[in-house]
Amino acid sequence: MGRRPHEVLECRHYDLPPHFPILLITGEDWRISDVPSGVLHFHNQIEIGLCESDSGCLSLQSTSHRFHAGDVTFISGDVAHTTWSDPGTASKWSYLFVDAEELLRPFFPMEALPNAGLFRQLLSGTFAMVRPEEAPRIRALVNAMMDELTNQGLNYEISVRGLFLTFMTEMMRLLSARGTTASPRSMGIGPALNYINEHYMEEFSIGDLADLCGMSQSHFRALFRSAMGIGPLEQVNRTRIQKACSLLRMTDSSVLAISELVGYRTLSSFNRHFSAEMGVSPSEWRRAAGNSRMTPILKYSGWLTPPKQIRGEP
């Protein structure tokens, strides 16, 4: 039975290193309570989960799904969800959070991938639960990525990138065989978030985003701020600055060239928005934080420590 509709959404951000944007969360702390939180949340990255023990329920806004030990979950960043364990249990999970496009960029741009359109469909509006007996290779690939990230042997970053690409290929095959590549969006602003992520370098209006979501501008603005904690224009600027940080860190392009690549018409506008978001100018960021391979693109109040009242739910 599905749960009653949720009226509150939480946006939970994870910082990922710009040179290697994938994060492993694992360990005994990451156990899911048997008390439903009553609040759905979504992330700024793809979430790949591996259930290691027990069973329970994973709920979207309109449907609920039973999970068991051995299951793999794939949840794109704009799908709101929550998880709880069966009564008297505390299921153990490990998670990967991934910026797919940036992780694969050192290999090739996403547009160079065969079936790039199908690949992109997995990045928004998609939820999948994979049973081990249905696709054992998918679970094996998730385990392999987690092992590489834990042990960090020679060239582990190259290995993880290759394993992730193979994992995404297996997901495309599986969902194509199921007859679906994406689930219905479980968040009203999902189409706008997806559009911003793909077209941040272009000029578009709030009206354009509202039309994508089938809403009036006033309703869209209110729902967007309720879900994200910021307005849609602030989200556009934040996305542009995220992309700019990656380019500042990973390329030798000039600050002017990067400002134009991420969608700013003038250098002064780029400098102003960058300083407001990062606290320093683009040049200062590149010289200082940008030269450190461990510096995250943006610093958010993340969820790296399990909340005490709902331990482990990411």
C-alpha cells in the first residue's frame, strides 16, 4: 500500500571532489530506522544504494517498493524518496553518490557516447530497484566500485570510471528490456531541474521553466523555493558556478572564456555571482582552493553524518 502524499520535501546535497566526483558512504552507522520519517528527500547527484541486510520499504510520492538484502537501487537526483526498515530491524546500506557527466568527462564528453540520449534519460526522473537474481552483474559492478573506492589501489580512479560506465550500460540494457527507461517524475519541478542542468549555458526565462512543469509562474516559484530552499534563478546561477569551478579546476581556459562557456554575458556579472557563491573571485579560487585536488566544488550543509533520530537515511 502506498503512503499518503507527502507535503514536505528536503533537498540534501553532497560535496563531490571536482577531480573525481563520486562518493562512497558505508559502514555500521548507515543503518535505516524502522520508523518512517514522513518526509521525502532528493539529492543533487545520482544515488546508487546496496542493501546489505534485512528488508523494508522505499517510498516515492505515489508508490512504495519492498526491498531486501542484496537489492540495488538507482535513484536519479530529482526523484524524491524515503526509506524505512521492517519493524524491529535496522537494514544496513552502502551508497554511491555520482556526478555521471563529470566522472566520465576525462574519458569523453557525454555527447560522444553511443545512445547518449538514453544515457541522459537515466540522469533524471528515474527510479529502479534491481533484484540480484534479475541482474547479478549489476550488483557485482556496484560491489566492485565500492571495493575500489575502499582500497584505493593503483589507478583505482581509472578503474572506477570504467566500472561506472559498464554499470550504466547494464542499467540501460535492463530498463530497455523492462520496457521503460524512466519512471514518472515524482517531483513537480523535476523537468525544470533537468532543463537547468542541461541548458544552464543558454538564456531562458522563469516562464519557460514554469511551462515545462505545467504551472503558472507564481505557483512554480513557490513550489521551487519550497523544495530547493532557493529560487529558480539562484539555482541557475548555482549550477553555472558549479560548472565554472569544474572548468577552473580541470582546464587552463581563461576566466573570461569560462564565464562565456557557463552562460554569463559579461565578465563582471560572472565575477559578481562567483564571489557571492564562493566567497572569493574566480582567479583567487583557482589559485588557492582550485589547486587542491581535495577541494569540493561548493560547500553545502551536507548529510554525511547520520541524523540521530533517523540514523543512516541519506
